[in-house]
Amino acid sequence: MLVNQFTYTWVMFDYEYRIREGYLSFALLKPVHPIHSDIADNIMSKTITLPILTVIAIGLAFAFHARLNVTPWLAVLFIPGLLLAFALRFLLEWTLAQCAFWTTRVSAINQIYFFLLLFLSGQIAPLSLLPRAVQIAAKVLPFYWTIGFPTELLLGKITVTGALIGLGVQIIWVAIAVFLVRVVWRLGVKAYAAVGQ
């Protein structure tokens, strides 16, 4: 719950509206790239909601007698793992949101993405319970690295070596996502025709 909240972003749902109603035109007039505003909005939202969810999670942990054995190395590696998970998920969803440049309705694309995310990130069920082919696909694609990896890291289900390899995979996916954001944005702005107000 906490990892999902920390990495969650709503930009995929919001971007279609910005383009359809013409609000993106105002953002393009500003000297700062529009992605910075979305990053700031997400950080502020998480700053407000995470303390509340943390209290709820602690209450649930006491109610269900949950045990969390966090070792020092896990705590140290969990922080960069969580930050990289947020960066990866944000950049992927920001890139996907750019589909609105070419089609004014992207809800079907969003639903496909969230289905894959739920299934391949380990939210529906732990990946260890899924067929081997699905486990491999989940770890080759970026979805597991946005939610499943930091969660398993916090729960102590990953070795130190596995955690370091996982952080490396996250860094590679973040680099790919940065590249995709830049390319899709450049192509999208060229295709953009102001509509709405």
C-alpha cells in the first residue's frame, strides 16, 4: 500500500484533459518544461498523504500482528530503490500520457497499462505464485521494478546481491524512460494542435 502510494501518479489521466481543453498551450508558454510542474505536484501530494497512510499501515500492522524484520542494509537500499521506482513509474506514465498528442481519448491505453501494472508488478498476487514465464516477463519489463522490487526489498525477500542487481536494473529502466520522455515529447509537441479554450 505504501509503495504503491509513493510511486503512484495521476498524470496519465490528467494529460488527455490538458490537451483536449487547451491547457497545455499555457504550459508551453512558460520557460520551464511542463514535466517539472507534474513532478512538484506529485511530490507535494505524497508529502501530504504518506504520513496519513503510514499511520494507517502501522494500525493495520498492530491489528494483524504483522512482523517486519528490517536489517540495516535493507533500510539503506530500500530508500534508493523506492526513489528509483517512483522515477521509473512517473517517467513511464508521463511518456504514455503523451499518446494524447495523437489521440484525444487515451483511456483504453491507460486501462491496458494499469492491467499490466497490476498483474506484472505483484499487486494482484506475489510473482512467485505465477507461472515461470510470467515471472520472467515481469522482470524483463519495467512493471516489477516500480512496485514489486521495492516491496520485496523492504520485506527482506531479496539478498544483498539481488538488491544491488535490482537497483542496477532500475537505473537502466530509468535511463530508458528518460530517453523515451525526450523523444516522445519532441515528436508530440510537433504534432500538437491547440484545441479547447
